[in-house]
Amino acid sequence: MKKTQTLTTIGMLVAVMMSAEGAIAAHQNSTPAPGANRTTFTFPAAGAVTRTVEDKLQELVSVKDFGAVGDGVRDDTAAIQAALDAASGSGRSAFSLYFPSVPGGFYKVSDTLVIDDMHGIVIHGDGALTHRGTHNAAIRWYGSESKPVFQVIGQTAKKSHPNFFITFRDLTISGYPSSLPKEGILPANIALSGIHIGTLHGQQEPTVNRRAIVENVHITNCRFGIWAGNADGLNTDHATTLIKGCELYGNAQAGLHWGTGNAIVNLVSCDVFANGWAGDAFAVDAYSAPVGANVHLAAGYLDIVSYTSAGLGDTKPTTADIYQGNGRVSIINAWSDVHGYFFYQAVASPSCETLARHVGQVTGVRHYEGSMKESNTPHSMRIVSPGTFVSGCLVYGNIDVDSGLDGRPVFAGINFIRKNATYIGSGVNTVRSLTVLGNAGDNAQVLLGGADSGVPLSHRGNHVPQILSMGDNPTLFQALDASGGGSAISFHANTKDADQGHQLLMNGFFLPMGILPMDAYAMVWLLELGGSQGWRIKGHDRAGFSSEIPIPLFADFGGLKAPPLSGARSEVTFQPPARHDPPRSQSGDHWIGSMYFDKRTNKLRVNTGGSTWEDLH
């Protein structure tokens, strides 16, 4: 029989379920115990069926069902741990644990809340705060030691399964009762981490955690907002963790520290700011080197997508916004107001099979804030990993390229905001392993890979499309001077290892009447490099129909030539082109000073102005 629910009846039912044993039994068995209150409930909609209120209430398990109060006075550690323990073991396939917000209060925690041997648990509240406050499921650390607030262990020694599908959602976690001081000595009892995936030092246990999710969670006032790894260097297998829509703010050493070898973490649409300002306050220990960053990758794979960050003045990270100490990082779309380095790549780990480096990409970064100066942001990135691809970025500071000839990082479409900011480092000024495509400074530029030291490298951009091609591989490219006011192409090459088969085809021209790139009738130069020939230039007749120019319509423009003898480079001379007729005259003194060998008279001729050509002998 359907009855009207009253607050009194519901209150009696909640009281019955307050003990841990009662909560567990209710969750395991949906059949009411003999003599239980059978007050019913029907959802107010057509087609809804009648259920007991007891059956309805057990769908939502709250930490209050286990005795947590959330008033900010009582220590709720034991009650919350009892609720978590109820979800542990192979008998649990799923468990949702709710932290209801308490107006004017919070959940006081004095020891680590351990999540071990769980499958499918969802730990959730009423929503994360923009900043730490006194409601919306705020969990605050009041421990006497620096330990994690939540720890996900997932021990492989358990006979039951390790942790699978652990979810934190809609929570605020604070690692200290108040905001951390920015000056002086940090409190010794700040929480080690808000969420800790892995072991503590001395636990000596490899860990496994599969498919964790942290979503809409605010973590602040810890040493690390989120820390993952094994403190004793043992193998871990934490894949894959998704951190989505979170705010990691005001954590002393890092917002996120990821340090597992066999693991992938995805940081998506997160605000990570004002972390790492006390990075150098921590000596090397089991949890980190003295690095301060918003995000610190110590090992594993990290993918960052749609990232925003900040750190100015006393909240600036001591090392970098994003710091790669090992592993592999990919960054796709980021807005960073952090003063100092946005991305610092200290090293990139080789794969164990081939010793090849893990290759990442940095795409769509904006690293700029209005108060940046050369004194507070001299550099924006440091790149050392071979094959790292950086594209479509707007940066304030220099890009430091420190790599050998095996490096060859590639940059495409990089715009420097600060005047005279450019590429620096050993990879630019010493071993020439820099590869640049697109914009450097404000103008078109293409730099292609590896040359000897001492070769002048104008890599700041200029008003003329510039080509700098270095190395011994054939290259095909074109440069368009869209303004028509430049002098076309500046070309440099190191050819000491080139052979006779190496060629370079260049096409550079002004676009007057819609001429298409690589048009057959546009000016084209064919450079043949190496061998006894040295360096010869051939040019395409712009008219394209001269009977003098055989198929494929290239005429010999002359070039440097050496005898076919080994080691005869000191005997290189210039050989002018051979023609039957002078080149067609252009307006003014276009050809003045030019020369060619007249094949009809066997004489060398030179232009003295306009269409006047005179014999030299």
C-alpha cells in the first residue's frame, strides 16, 4: 500500500543505516530485513513503479552513512576509511561514495585515505570550488606528517584484482588548513599530495592502476596536487589516467607530477597555475628532484590538450611551466601566462629496444603575458629531444635548441613576440641541427638542417625570403617574394660530402598576373652540386620556347668547376655559360657585368650596359 513519505520516516530509515555493518549489508542485499520499515516511494511520472524507501535510499552511499560529519571540527578520517573499505574486495563490482557538501563545514582528515583493491569506485561530491572554501565537499588535511590525502595503491600482490576504473569527481581537496605561505619555511605537515597514485617510500610494492579518472576536482595547498609513481623505483603500470576539467592551484612543488614508466596520463582542459613556486625548497628525495613546475613529467607518457596556466611574481614556478625530466610529452593547444620557461625539456628517454628517443610535439602554444620582459622571461622553450616537432606557436622568449647532429628538432610557423628573440643554443650555433619551416621573426624563412660551425646563420627573419640549406641531401623547395620588392633567395650550402648526383631545384619569383607556383614558364634554377663539376647553375628560359635550350628546357648558366682529380678543390674555377646569341636584353642595365662564351666566334663576351656586349679578346 502506498503511503505518504514524511521527513520523520526518512530520518528513521537513515538512522537505521548509519552503522558501517548496516550500510554494507544494505548494499549487498536489496531484500529488506525481517521487520524493516517498508514505507514506499513512487517517482512522480507516468510508468513509474512503487519501491520501498529503503531500496531507494541504498542507491546512494554517503560518507555520512559511516559516521562522517563534515563540520570541520570532528576528525572524519576513520569514518571515511570505513566507507572506502566497504568498497574493497572482489565482491564489489562497483561502488559510488558521496561526500555531501556541508554549509560552513568541511571534512577534516588527519591520515591518508587508502584506496586499494577496488573496481569501479566513484568518489564524488557536489562540485569543485574555484578556490578553496568551506563548503562544496571540501576535504582538508590536518595530519601531523606530510602524507597523501588520498592514496591509490593497487597492489599486485593481492590475490584479487588491482585497482580498475577509479574515479574522483566534483571534489575540493586542500592539503593544509589555510593557504601556504609564499615566504619563509613551509609547514612540515602539508599534505604530500591531494591524490597519490602509487606507493610511499618504503612500501616496496609495485603497483597497478587501470583507467583512473580525475574530473572537475580542485586540489590546492599540497606539495603535489597529483603525484603518480613508485617512490622506491620499482616498476609501475598506471595506464591510462585521464585528468579532465580540473584546477590544480597553489601546490608548492607541482600541480601534477607524473613519474611512472609504463603509464600514460592525459591532461585535458585543465587550469594549472601558481604551482611550483617553492620547488627549490625541497631537496632530492624519493618523490622528486628540486624542480618547481605546474606540470612535471619524470617518466612515462604525458599528453596535454587545451591547457591554461599562469604563474607570476611569487607564484612563478622555479623551473618551468611544463618540465620534462624524462619520458615523452606532447602539448596540443596551450595558453600560458607563466613567466620564464613555458616548456623545459631536460632530457628525453630512449626506448629500451632501439635506444631511439621518444618523440613528442608542441603545437598551438601561446606563451605571452603583458608584463613579460627579457629579464623575467628570456626563454620560452628548451628542446633537446631528436625529432621533437614544434609548430604553430607564438612565444615571447628565445627557443633554446641544445642538441647534436642526431637531434634535428623541427620548427614550423614559430612567431617570436619579443624583438630579437630567436633560436639559440648548441643546436643552432655549434652543430647546426636546427630545422625551421615557415616564420621566424616576422618574415618568411626556411632553414634546413645541419652544417659546419662558422657558417653564418641569419635566423631572425628578414624582408627577403631566405633559404638556408645545410647538409648533403638533395632538397626541393620554392620561395615566393609576394611583395616583389626583395632580391629573391639567399642560399648557402655545405657540399663537402655531396656527390655528382645531388641537385637542388629552386623556384623564386614575383607573382604579377596569377602565375602559379612551379609554373613551367617561371624562372627556375637547377643547382648541380658535387663531383668534379663542383657547382653548376642551370636556368629555365622564362619564354620556354627557345631552340637554344634543349629538353628539359634548361640552359647552362655556368658555375664553379674543378678537374676530375681527388683533392683538387684548390683548383676550382668559374666556367661561364656557352651560347650562340646574347641573352635577350632587359630594360636598363639588367645584364651589365654578365659574361658568356660565344660558341660561334669562340670568344668570351661581357655586357657593358643595356644591350651592348663586347669581346674580351
